[in-house]
Amino acid sequence: MNKNNTIIDMNDLFKKIAFHWPLYLIVVAVAVTGALSYLRYAKPRYLSSAKLYLKDDDKKGGGEEMDMLKSLSLFNNGKNIENEMEVLKSPILVGKVIQDNNFNIRYFKKGTVSNEELYEHNPLNLHFLTDSSQTGNYTLDVTPENGLLKIKSVDDASATPFTIHAGEPFTIRKDRFSISYDPVTAEQNVAFRIRIDSIPQLAYEKIEDIGTALVNRDATVIVVTYEDRVAKRTAHFLNALLDTYNEYTLDDKNRVALKTIRFLTVRIDSLKDELGFLERQEESFKVKRGITDIEGNSKLALEQEKQA
């Protein structure tokens, strides 16, 4: 009896599947279409990596002179590898990289479905006329029309679009900008979008894309990685980060050396004053005690004897 019930249930199941097969076909078709659409429009992320060698002050030697200088607290600045890894991901350092290289400005060619980011060969460039480190977040649509540029602030729906000449300064809220435009390299009837990000905010976002790791526990070599949606910007950002880090460490060493020189100079001047004071004390003591310069008097007596 149970066997017959099982057979009947299976038959009902297959009948239901056969009855609803168009629905299953639609679900499969939608899933395949969604997967293909994702592969078509999803933006890939690129990864660049570099190795950074850190000199170990504890292993590089330097003789007794270096050991004597290291005994001074001002010169004792041995590197801790973990600290240097954190410096590479510090907001101040990353913010300087962004500001010096204008990584907080992104350009897009507007499209029907999605916008295509332009990195190197874009026909327009935005320039800051105020302090870029204090600039807020902006999204601007730029449309070339009859030799002019039509500007619309996407962030402010109530803002009225306006037109400017290329290179003409304009103001949005508290910030001033200008946009240079090369119509020769631009496509016809193409509109653009410019994204301007706040540098402090973007710095914290970029830190999440930066990775640091030791090659091994016995080596002073760090692997630094960076991810981005634009392949060339991935390499450019990583190179700029390492260059800025090297400048920072060099400036830090120069500051330490300058402090050490100043400390030694002050100490030497102090010793000179102390020696001069001791010499004056000695001379005063000789005068009070009637002690004469025996060596000088002996030489004078010999000279007089020779002349006689």
C-alpha cells in the first residue's frame, strides 16, 4: 500500500512540474540574463603590488660612533616594521597622495546605461582655485554647447544650470573652479560628469584598498598592494604612495639629524663656556697664591743667559 502511494505521489509531482514548466523556464532565463548583464556591466577591480625594503637600524651597524649617537634619545629612532606598515596606511599620508596627484577628481563620459570613467585621455580637466584640501563633495554634469560649457550641479536639484567659457572661473557654494576643455580630442555630442570627493573622507576610503604584509618574519621587506577600478590609476596611486612615504621618512631623518646637530652644538658651546670659566678660575687662583708661570720664566731666563 505504501509503495502504491509513493508511486502515485511521484506521478503527481512530475505532472505538476510538467504543468509549470514555462514558469521554470522563465526563472532560468531571468537568472542567465541577470548573470550575463552583471558580467557585461560590472566594473572589474585591478590590483597592483610592490615590495618596500626597510633598513633595519639595529642590524646595519655603524661602529662605536653610531652607538654613541644612538645613546642620545634624539638619535635613537630605530624602525619598528609594524609601525611603518601603519604609516603607509595613515590618513595624513594617503591624504597628501590624493591632494598632490588630484586623485579626488574623477571624470566620466555619460552613457545610456552606465558612465564610462576617463582617466588619462580625457578632453577636460578641472582646476581648483581655492584650497583643495577643504573642498567638499561635488558632482557636476558638463555639456559642451556651441563653444561653451554648460554646468549643472547634480547634488543640488534647485541649482540653475549655467554656461561658461573654457578656463573661466566659476563658484559653487564656497569653492571656486575652472575647467579646461580640448574640443579636438573630444567626441561629438558627448556629455561628461565630474566627481569631486572630499580629500579627508576619500583618504579613509582609500585606506581600505591598501594592503600591507611582511614577506616573512625575518625580513624587513613589506609587500604593499592597492586595488582600484582603473588599471593605470592602480599603478600610479601605488607609486605615488611609495614616493610620498620615502619623502616622509627622509624628512623625518633630516629632522632628527637637525635636532641632534643642534643638541651637540649647544652642548659644545656649553662646554666651551665651562672650560673658559675654569681657566679664569685657575688664573685667579695663581694670582692670589703668587704662583708664577714656571715654564715661561725658565724660557725667559735661558734667553737672557744666551744674550749675556
